[in-house]
Amino acid sequence: MLYPRAPALLILAIAATSAMAATTTAVVDIPRGSGTQRILYVRPDNPVAIIVSIPGGDGVYGIQNDGASATTTMLCGPYSRNRQAFAAEGLAVALVDANSAGGIYDLADIVAVMRHLRERDSVPIWVVGGSASTATTASVAVNRPADIPVGVVFFSPQRPTSAVQSITAPALVVYHPADSGAFGNSMFNSLTAAVVRERVTLNGGNSFGCGYHLFDGLDAAFVDATTGFIRQHNALTGASSPNFQALWYRGESESGWGVNVTHQGDILFATWFTYDVDGSQMWLVGPSVARTSANNYSGLLYRTTGPAFSSVPFDAAQVAATQVGTVSFAFSDASNGTFTATVSGVSVSKPIIRQVFSTVPTCTAGGTPGATPNFQDLWYRAPAESEPGWGVNLAHQGDILFATWFTYDSTGRGMWLVGPAVRRTTGDTFSGALYRTTGPAFSANPWNPTGVGVTEVGTATFAFADAANGTFTYTVNGFTQSKAITRQVYGSPATVCR
């Protein structure tokens, strides 16, 4: 059914599925005073970001009620012609047309589009434009309301305006070196305040058709360059979604187990410290728990065996990982969520909160550690990857580290030791007691914390040389060893706690 354009919000779905994910395409007329602002919206299930495309050329896509358009702007625009390819990569695409009065490039209209889109999907917005829409794209990136997280992509840009120097968002510049009308280098050099900036030159393609200016014949390369940058730097848009790097647990009602979450980019590295069905220790690891939508993450769980913690040298070739299930996190806000796991066919789901034992730091995606570093992170043997298979999670609050060390006992079975009060002794050196525990099976219901047994087995000392390097010294049952450690980096941006 076709609907006339009117001030009421109208949505006309015109297409359904793609091979890779369910994708909906709709013409949407957003109320704007006595008129409307039209967009063509291509939305995959659970988008990780939304591309808002401001057209170049005459600024008009010419979107009809059925979503069709025969304008050169639509057929040649690199985002409009590749909208389904972006959707297949998990990126929604909104093509901003002229408003119902024929107006284009209106900041208030574009902001209304952004707000409308984020009502359904609270994910970052990437404002994209180039050629004739270069100045408008820069203006939106600088002047949009602060509560809307944005990144920006310029393609084949015109000469940069003064507003470009005020863009703080992550920014990508894509251009063709044979395009005499593009100011790619000038634009890149003007992005002096951007939290991160990159430029990509795409070679080859065709001088005819849409030409070098609009990357004719280079669709796959253009989509890859844009998608790669957005996924890598999505977390730097200033998105309202919280950073989840912390030690989480059920609360004191189930004190004795927990899950450490390291958060880098759109990936969580989860280490779950719990107990097997016989009450013995068990730790499971989810090294790539990826964002599926908003504040929801899912991934695979593994159980490992490896060389004893006391082995000299530690032979990483002996580490064996077995997939045992899945794990997911659904966070309702920065301090609360639901932890769901399936292990060898047994499923559990529990509400979780951050464990608070002193002054909680503020953790954000990216940035610098400052003069007084916070050491909350996942650490392992330095140099990086020299001893993969074990590590130590540090939760740092005030002058106290809560250390959870995942390693192996003399039989090669997973063993975890906990230092719940490793205190600052001087400078950036911390020391405290280490404990080994037993407890109720991970699947016990109810889970009774009085069933947790705690035995002191030694001590741990962390001496940090700087924000990213230190020495971990431990004594366990009379055996003493010391190892250089560094932060484990697996994604970008890494979390910085202050």
C-alpha cells in the first residue's frame, strides 16, 4: 500500500531479507513542523552502527514511495549504491533526501533523522558525505547534540572548511589519487583534533561511468575500507554505551565465584572463575565475546590444560583448548547485567553486578593513562605472546588490586588463585596474600556461599615500571617465581581506567 507524504511518521517497508542477515528496507518520512524529512533506511538485524549518508551532487536522492530512484546522485553515490553491502556487514544505512519543501543540508533535519534512528538502535552514528556535501558533513560532526555519538567519513572531499579543525570524532578520508577534484590530503591534515584519523587512497577503477570521483569499479574496496574503519573505531565515537571492563559477580549472595571482563573495541575477553561438578576449581575463557547489538555480547567458551605454573620454561605448545560451550552478556547499564553460559550442555543465567571494594575508577575506550596509572586490565607474560595460555586479571580500586590468576596445577589442570587485597606498599608496588578455593558447582541451584572453602597458599607482588609493564612475583606452597608482565592487547581501542 502507498501512503501520501504527511506530517505523521510514515514508514513503508519495501524489501526484506539478504543472504547474510535479515535486512529491512523502508522509506521513512519523519515529521518536521508542517512537513517531513524523507530517508531511505536499510537496516540489518542488530546493527552495530548506523551510516547517515548526506548526498553530494545536487543534494537530492529523489527517493520515491517504493524506494526507487533513477537520479545520478542515487545511482553513483558510493553509499547509496552499496547500501545492501554495508547492511550485510552489520551497518545500517540511512540515505537523507531533500525535505518535503525541497530543502537540503539542513542541520536540524539531519539531527532529527539521527534521533529517530537511535530511538530504536542505541548505537553510534557515522555521518558520511563528500564532494558537494563536504561542508555539511563537517558541520553535522561538529554541531550535532553532544548526546549523539558520531564518527565521520569524508569521501572525495572538497576543500576543508574551518569547522574541520574542530572535529573530535574518529574520522576517515577516502579518495582516489586520480581525482583532480578531491582534497583528500588537505582534509586529512586539517583533522587535527580528531581522536583518530586515517586516510585511504583507492587506486584503479574506471574514469568513465561514475568516474574516479565516486570510485566507479571499486565498490568492494570502498566498502571494506569504510567498514573496517567503523568497526575498529566504533567505540571512540563517544557512544553512550558503557565500558564494561571490571570484575563482575552475583553479589555477596554468591561470593566465591566471578567473571573478569576485559573490554577492547567491540570485543570482551571473559575469564570465568568457578567450580566443577565435584567442587574443584574450574576456569573457563571466552577470548572473543563479540558485540551483537547495543550492550549485548556473545561468544564461545573454552577450557584449557597446560604446563604447571612452576614450569621452567613454560612450554606454550602444551596448552590445549577445548570448546565447552557459549557465553553471553546482556548489560542493562554500566553496573548491572545478565550473565548466561552453557557448559557441556548445562545452562546457567545469573544477574551480575560490578564488584566494589574501594574507589571505583572511570574506564573509557582509548585515551592516555595519566601521571598515576590505573592497572585494571588483563595481564600476561612479557614480551607479548611469549607464554600464551595463562594470565592475571587485575581489578584496581583505590590502593587495592583484586588479582585473579588463571594458570595450571602440577597435573596440567586449570587452577586459579585469588588475591582479594593486594595493597599498595610503595609507589606502584602492591603486595598481598594468595588463596585457593573450592566451592559449589557452577550449576548449583541454589548456590550456597557457605560451601566455599578458602586456603591461603602464598603471596603475590606486582611492581609496575610504567602503565603497560611490570613484574609479577609469587610464592605458592613454598615455590617462588618472578615474571615480567604486560597488558594483553587484542582489540582497538583498548580500555584506559583512571
